[in-house]
Amino acid sequence: MRDGVVIGSGAQVLGPIEVGAGAKIGANSVVTKDVPSGATVVGIPARPVPIDTVHYSPGFVAYGTPCGEDCDPGRARLNELEDEIAELRKEVAALKAARQPAPRAKSA
């Protein structure tokens, strides 16, 4: 481990892992691969967060992750997929509505 590393409470670093300078490991994360300098990793297994944590959390953060932000890459991807599914459902509903035959007028 290098200088300035923050390891959150309950985190596990398994095996001969290199943790770069200034890296942050989120609470309860399980690190199974090397962590690059300045990176923030969270989750099981630990993965880099998809946001720039310097902007959200300058300096020391007690749990090693930005507060108030959803930094779990898996959960962020699920949210993206849920949004995509909602858009696709709207599109399918519009296509079904367009396929409906026009009501026939009764002749006298």
C-alpha cells in the first residue's frame, strides 16, 4: 500500500494486492484486484466508481466513498437499464396504438 490510502470499515483486501497512492476502498468492499492510484473502488467484488470522486469528496472521507452519491457501478447500470426499459415500453405502446384499425363508420 502507498501513501494516502483510505480503507473503509469492514473492507477486505484479499491476496497480494497493490493499492496505489491516494486510492480509496469503500466500506465493506472486497478487493480482489490491484487498485490504481487515486481510484475509488466499492462493492463485492470492488470495482471503480463511475464518477470523479475528487469533485464530490475533496480530502478525507470516513468511509472511503463520496457521500450522497450512488457510486455502485452495478446499481448505476441497473438504473440505466430500468430507464431504457421504460422508454422501450412507451415505444411499444405507441406502435400498438398505431396498429389498431380505425373504427368503421356504420352506413345508413
